[in-house]
Amino acid sequence: MESRADWEDMKRRYDPAHPARLPEAAAAAGAKLKNRQHAIAFVSRSLLAVAGVAGFENLCMMFCDDPGSSRR
């Protein structure tokens, strides 16, 4: 990933609303977890995970070239 266009293409492929992002039994799993008696963990990737794809220097340059991009 080396440009804004590359980033836009990547965002399209990682659409969080796409139905394929959830397992088929997501609703059943949610109902089962609703009454749990134990804690669960949720792991979220940060923007630094993008650095693994774009490279840290390219990520920094993208922020400089397009400072509003972090709010999109």
C-alpha cells in the first residue's frame, strides 16, 4: 500500500458491514453469550496494524499528506 487510492481499495475489501465478516451462527452465539457468567475478551486492531501493510514511513507520510484521513 503506497497511496491514498491503495488505502481506499483496502477499505472496500474490509467493509465491517459486509455479511461475510460474521460467522453464520453469530446471532446464536450472541444469545448464548448474553447470559454468560464469565468475562470475554475483544481484540481490536489499531492504525499501527496498517503500518504492517503500508510500512511505518508510508503511514506517517499519509497522515502528513492527508491529515483529515484519520477521521474518516
